[in-house]
Amino acid sequence: MGASSGMGYELAKLMLRDGHTLGLAARRLQPLKELQTAYPQQVKISAIDVTAADAPQRIQSLIEELGGIDIYFHSSGIGKQNWMLDATIEEATLRTNALGFTQCIGTVYRYFASRPEGGHIACISSIAGTKGLGVAPSYSATKAFQNCYMQALEQQANMRHLPIRFTDIRPGFVDTALLNDSHHYPMLIQPEKAARQIYKALLRNRHVVVIDWRYRLLVPLWKLLPNAIWRRLRIRTRDGE
Ligand SMILES: NC(=O)c1ccc[n+]([C@@H]2O[C@H](COP(=O)([O-])OP(=O)(O)OC[C@H]3O[C@@H](n4cnc5c(N)ncnc54)[C@H](OP(=O)(O)O)[C@@H]3O)[C@@H](O)[C@H]2O)c1
């Protein structure tokens, strides 16, 4: 889900090259059609808006068309800096990253719970969920929601003895359309590189993975910072570079 650009698109390409059969979804069909043209035997596509009421039905139809799935990968998301707390941005972010995410993950969780072999649920959240970031409040808060939701579902699946695996992927800054706003983002990596690391994490059944190594060092350090210091930090990107 969210295979039309960025990390989702790059991961799809890697998995197709390895011979996997994929159901690709997003609102924009054109990039999905291009992958289908390149790999006609391996790709089914569907136009799905994660915020729409029919998203669960469309996911189920795609699963049926594929004859079942073993892994669901959720890459859909939006995010913007929002100093003025523009309500349009805040609400759209909540609808996509919290409500849309929840209804998609819920649909596949119930699907995997219903079959003996279970499955694997993976999502791209973000390091932005590990602390409240002043530049993008709703983005940061919805990513924290995703981190917590995945953790809660994993505990629930264990309590219910369901064979469902979970991978929560938390990248730092990645050079995709999501950051296309003329700000300068430090320690930026390319989506192809992020996708390679994501793919490896999926194959290894990792529970939580921070990408890349520089953020793996940074995130535990900033999590240790007391709130008295965190709330005074000036974490912002420079404009116009
Ligand atoms: N780029 C970064 O620095 C960064 C860092 C950490 C985490 N992330 C997270 O990584 C994920 C992927 O983002 P990206 O960086 O690869 O950006 P991207 O290129 O903008 O990709 C976002 C994907 O989400 C899909 N999407 C957005 N709204 C949707 C909706 N309502 N319904 C269905 N699909 C929707 C888009 O497809 P359509 O527009 O075609 O629907 C697109 O395929 C996001 O969750 C993002 O928060 C990004």
C-alpha cells in the first residue's frame, strides 16, 4: 500500500526483480501500471485511498485476486511542516496516517488472524514518532501512534497465539516526494538505499528497524534526553537550500 512513489515504489521494484508476486495499491494508478507492464505475470494493481470507506473492501478484493497474501506492507503516508497548525494539513495527516492506517492494518490483521498460517504486517512509520517534533506536530504524533499501534498489535497477537509477525520501519530523512518542500534535510538517504535496508529487515523478520545507521545511533540518544532539555531544543530544517 503506497507503491506509487518513494520507498514503496522502490521496494516493489526490488521484490519484483526477485520474482515475488505483488498486489500494488495507491491512489495514483499510472506508476502501478508501469510496474505491471514491466512484470505482467507478477503484478495486480488496485486504486485504493486509505482514507476512503471502501478501502477495506478493496484490500480484500485485491487479496482475493492474488489468491491470498503472506505479507502486507504499508508505505502510505503524508507529512508536512506546519508552523501555523493549518487545520487542513493537520486533519489530512490524521486521516491518512492514523485513521487510514488503522483501517488498512485492521483489515489485514483480521485476514491473517483468520488463517492458520498467519502472515506478516510491516509498515513504514518514522523516527519522527520517537519524540514530539515541533516542526510537524501532526506528522510526529501520527507516527508515534503507528509505533504504539504496531507494538500493541504484536502483543495482542502473542496473547491470542496468532502466528502474525510485525515489522515497524523507522527511517530518518529519505529523498522522496514527501520532503519536496525546498527545505534542507540533513543525513538524507536515497529511497533505493532505504528500500534495500527495508527489504533486508523484512527477510530477517525484524520487529523494529531504524534506517540508516546514523539514526540508529542518534535515536537512542535523543530518547534519553530529559523533557526539560527536549522542549527547549531548536530542531528545524533550513529553508530554501
Ligand atoms: N521521506 C522521508 O524522509 C520519510 C522518513 C520517514 C518515514 N517516511 C514515511 O515513509 C512512507 C512513504 O513515504 P515516502 O517518503 O516514500 O513518500 P512518497 O513518495 O510521497 O510516498 C507516499 C506514498 O503514500 C501514498 N499515499 C499517500 N496518501 C495516500 C492515500 N490517501 N491512500 C493511499 N495511498 C496514499 C502515495 O500514493 P498516492 O499519492 O498515489 O496515493 C505514495 O505512494 C510514509 O508513511 C512516510 O511518512 C518518510
